[in-house]
Amino acid sequence: MPQAGQTTVIRRILERRSQQLAGTHEETTATIAVMLRVVPPPKALLVCQDPTLRRRLEQRITACMLECEAVLDEQEALQRCASEPRAVVVTDSLELIRRLRARTTQRPPFMVYVAELDEPARRAAGLTAGADDCIARRAAERELDARLASARRIAELETVLRVTLAENRKLSATDDLTRVASRRFFSKHFPREVERAARYGRALSLILCDIDLFKSINDSLGHAGGDQVLKQFGARLQKQLRRGIDWVARIGGEEFAVVLPETGYEAALEVARRLRAAIAQPRFSSEGKSIAVTASFGLCGLDRVPAGERHLAERVLKIADAALYRSKHSGRNRVTATIFNAGGE
């Protein structure tokens, strides 16, 4: 039996580990939320031998749900899937499902079998052939939409998992010190946020911020004290943002980026002002000392992200950086904002 002192130490270690695991879970959840939002709609193939059924499904499968293409026969479907992998296949053909499931050279898509009748034997036949889900052709529109939405969610999660595994060695998603997103994650996913906003004609804003006179903080407190300030800084930024939508990345020593999806210029300006105030008060605590910390902010806001703009993510970043530069050279502890104009700055 462990001694009382040993028991206390063991309990503290287990508590600390559980806290670390909880934090890691939240960070992973937030990272996945970003990746799911920016991934394009899964590519789907609709293969129905019955023309009436095909027309009905074409009307229900909207571009927002799945990027769907309809083909007439199984052979053409197999050729399309071979030339460009599809995440989802919706079909009334058991033979097509068997042939897609039998392929060994490509990962099979998520397959939805549309059965002639809503009978256990029909559903069992579809599942036995290799379908992932089954629905009767006369099912209510609501059920059809729900099953297609489920197919999309599964396809998106599989895409995120595949991308994460492929990039695991070269992509560190979280900054080790501050526990916000890393520079690598920002470089990879901010352009994807821009592409998504452009695809749907949505708003998007980017805020860059930099701790004022951080070198003097390091000089007075040492690097350990400076690290404590950076940790608190990242936490204060995150506390002011919408969970699971907005996100923060550390992109330099004391420079951070705040990405605001679905947020236009005026709303983003309010967020930037709120962030500046949250940093300025209350004072930070580091190495047992109370220390005043301020930050300068630069904003680039887009009320509607234009489609077809080349190097748009780079331009938005450049505009926000120029705004931050003006804040730093105009007295610090302030927000400078620029609204993006398509075709120019």
C-alpha cells in the first residue's frame, strides 16, 4: 500500500494528467471544427436506372448538400469513380454497389442504396451487397434529406481524418506554448477559409495583433515570464471569440492572427475593439508580478468575399499586416481597420 504522501503525489499527477487531456480534447475539437467548415462539399455520384427516381433525387440533392453529378449507367459510373474518387454514391443498383465494394485499388465511397420497397429483406440485400445506408424510394422528403445529410457528415469526417493522417508529420496544428493554432495550421487553413467564403459569397475578416514592447517584457521578466504573458494573451483572445467558429493562431513570436468567418467589416471592428480592451485590462500576472500589457491590432474586413480573385488570402493578410503596422507606428494599443475592395486595396 502506498504511504499517505505517495498517495497525495499520485492523486496530483492523475489530476494534472486529466486536466491536460481535457485541454487537448477541446483543442482537437476546435481544430476539427475549422477543418470541417473549410472542406468543400463532398463529391457525389447519382446512379439511378429509374428516370423518375433520378429526377426526384436530382431535385433534392442541392449544391450546398453535395456536389452531385448524375450518370445513366453502371459502367459510366465505374469509369467516373476510377478517374475521380467520389465520397458518396447514391444508387438503386445492387450490382454497382457490389462492384464498387469489390475494388481493391481505391477506397470505396459511402454508398446509399435506394430500395424499391421499404421492406427488411430489401434493406438487408442492400447492406449485404455493401451499402452503408439504405432508404426506400418512397421515403418522406424529410427522411431522405436527413440520410443524405448523414452521408455528407460521414464523408467530411473521413476527409478530415485522411488529410490529418497524411499531414500529421509535417503539420503541427497547435502551438505548444499558447495552445492556440500554430503558424503551420494558419498557413494551411486560412486560405481554405477564404476559398469557402468566396464559394458561398460569405463575409470574412482577419485581425492581426502584436503585443506592444514585448522585448522590454522579456528583458524585465526573463523568457519564462514572457512565456507566461504569451499564454495568458492567447487565452484572453480566445475567451472573447465565438467557440467553434472563430479561431486564433500564433503566427510569430508575439504576433497572433484572429480569423472571423461569417463576419463583415463593422462586426469585426467591434470584435477588434473588444479584444484590445480585454488585453489592456485587467493587468497580466507573471513571475508573481502584476504587469501592464497592451497590444496593437490591424483588421482587414470583407462583407462579401469575391470569387475569382487571385491570391486573395495573401492580399487579405497583407492588408491586415499594413493596418497593424499603422497601429504600431501611431502610438500602439489601438485598432486600425481597412475594408477590402475587390480589385484593389
